[in-house]
Amino acid sequence: MNTQPEAATVSRPATGLGHSLKQRQLTMMGLGSAIGAGLFLGSGKGIMEAGPAVLISYLVAGTLIILVMWALGEMAAANPNSGAFSVYAQKAMGAVAGSTVGWLWWLQLVIVIAAEALGAAALLVTVWPVLPVWALTLIFMAVFTAVNLTSVKNYGEFEFWFALLKVGAIVLFLAFGAALLLGWIPGTTSPGLGNFTNNGGFAPQGLGGIATALFVVVFAFGGTEIVAVAAAETAEPARSVAVAVRTVVWRILVFYIGSIFVIVAVLPWDSPALASPFAGVLNAGGAAWAGTAITLVAVAALLSALNANLYGASRMIFSLAERGEAPGIFSRTTAAQVPLVAVAVSVAFGFAAAILELLFPGKVLDALLNLVGSTCLMVWGSALISQLILRRRADRTGTILPLRMKGFPVLTILGLVLLAAIFIVGFIGEQSRGQLFGTFALVAGIAVACWVAQWRQGKLTIR
């Protein structure tokens, strides 16, 4: 992607939000939202589903997210808006499509926020069982609600250092894993690469396992698109988005692919240690104390992702309200330029999940993780289709874009082909098939509700 913006007028809507986010904060927000439950909790589940072949799932999903981020980067640089892909879908395909995408993403994040609070609490209890999971979940939700009610500048700085902590931990984990595999750790024998071919081979669960793992992996990469949402609150959106898209994409791929390679090489695909894969690798290398440390880092990672996703959810429903697609009260901001009611409604389910955990201990987190995955694919697909339409429209009218995706339209179409292939393969796995049907039903329900709402407001006519 061309990261040197041309001279062009950037269309920035007038809103009640500020523009004080810095480029480094935007970059770390992208990492913060993507490196969370999917990597520290979901990676073990993906490996158990597909075996070492989970690497194929990560490479396919990784290629797709690169193309999606390039497409989003082009649109966000030209039109930085807190509604991001929802606004772009509206411009490309109409108001019903835009509001459907916006509500779908908001609902997805609301579930993910609850899952990350529960996941962080469940991990913390394993090394510091002072309070039950439900009580810790309540505390986490209260703390990060308060953080998101401060000014976006303070929030961005908080998220920068939070995300930097887990990035540093993953770098150290990769270094430790490399040393373990190379036999450089005294008193420990290198496991070599035998786990890639032993115990059922590279793909012990066949294509169905790879298909099921794909949806676990998609959930892991979900949230990266928050960069496009946050661009609206930066001072130089075109430059900030260009740098953030480039750095976030390659860092996520290195961290994810590198971490999964190490885990698969060290731990058999059916090992009980995959329940906490990072700690399992460190324990296998004789660093039991480090296993506790990485668990604490995983807690921080989940909370960082919760923080970033809460920001994204509040800004999306804020944008929907501004466009008349949600109650107007959600667009009200405080003196600190924070959408107070939008934050409150975005955290409500997280508090409810804590109560559900009290009533049904140990059952809520898995249920939440099964609800999301293919919803990310729908949002990514809308972004690629929107970029295909808007880029052709811009080229046809001679509009100069501050950032242009290279390889258009071939790479955009490639992204759509990969997306279609994932949906097709998804019907092979029993679990992924059920998730797809559920997602299609959800999208259809949201679309009908949005159409009815627009019709009642007189924005649509029936002929």
C-alpha cells in the first residue's frame, strides 16, 4: 500500500468528539484490540481443533485481514469517521446496509467485551484466587468503564502502555521459544519439530478441523479494524491510518504466526497444557515461574483488548445515533468530548455477564466465544465490497484519494474470493456450520429491523 498520501481534501464530519489521538496511540490500539482473548485463550482451542495445520488457518485469515486493512485504510484516510465501515457501507450500498453493518459490529463487540472481562478474571483466579471470577469481572468492567469516560487523549495513552506491555511479553516469549527449539536452554532437551508430523500427522482432524479452526482464528484477528474507527479522533488521519495499517498488520502476523509456530512445535496438539498454551510452553522449557508471569501478562492483554473494544463499541453506536440509526441520546458527549451514554450501553452486557457467571459458574465464557467469529467475516466482507464500489466511483469521477490501495481491483477481489472460500469451507465443520447459520440469521434479523426502522422514519418508500 502507498503510505505517502497525495495532496487531497480529507472529508472529516463535524462531531462532538475530539481529535487528540496520536499516531502511536492509534497503532497500539489496533494491536491492543487484536492481541487478546483470541491469542491467549483461543489459540489453544484452534490447535486442538486442527492440530499443526492450524497454521494454514492463520495464514489464510492473516492474508484476508491484510487485504481488509488495506481497503479500510484507503477509505478511512479519505473519510475519517467514527462509524468507519458502517459509514462506508452506507455510502456504497445504501442506508440499510450501513446500519446493518454498524449494529452487527456493535453487537459483536459487546459480546467480546464481556468475554474478555470473564477470560481475564478466569485466568487471574488460576494464579491469584483472592476473589471469585464473577466478582473480578465486575471490578474489571467498572475500572474500564471509568477509563473510557476520561478524555480520549488519556484513554489513548493508557492503551498505548497497556498494549506495549503485552507486545514486549510476546517478543520475550518468541525469543524463549526459539531458544527452546534450538536447544539453547541448559538442562532442557529441544522438542524439535516432531510434533508437526507425529500423533496423527500435520492435519489429524482433516479439513473439517482446519475449517473449525478458521473461525477461532478469525475471532482472534477480529478487532484489528478498530484502527479505522479511531482514525476519526486523530489530528492527521491520512498519515496516521497509513502508518497504523502498515505496522499493525505485520506485527500481528509476526506475533500470531510466530507464537502459534512455537506452541505447535513444543506442545502436542492434544496436550492438556493447551488450555493455557503460553504457560504450557514456558513450563515445558523449565521456566515454571515464567508460566505464572505470562498468565499475568495474558490477563493484561485481555484487559487491554477489552479497553480498546469498549472504545470501538461506544464510537460505533455514537456514529449510528448521529446518522439517525440509533436513539439520539447515544450521540451526546460530555465536556471531555466522550459519548457518556454510548459507553454506558456498551458495557451493560459485560456487567450482566458477571451476574450470569455468578448464577452459572464456568459456563458463560465458552458460550460467549461461540457466538462470535463468523460475524467478523460479515464485517470484513462489507468493507471489501464497499471499497470496491467507492474506489471505482472515485476513479470514475476523478476524485483524488489521500491513500490508495495498491493492486486494485485484483487484491480486493482476491480478498472477496478468500472470504467466500472460508464460508464454503466453514460448512464442512459441524461447529462452524452452526455458527454460520446463526450469523446469517442474525444479519437477516438486523437488516429487517433496520429496514423497518428506516421505513417508519419515512426514509424508505414501498412501491
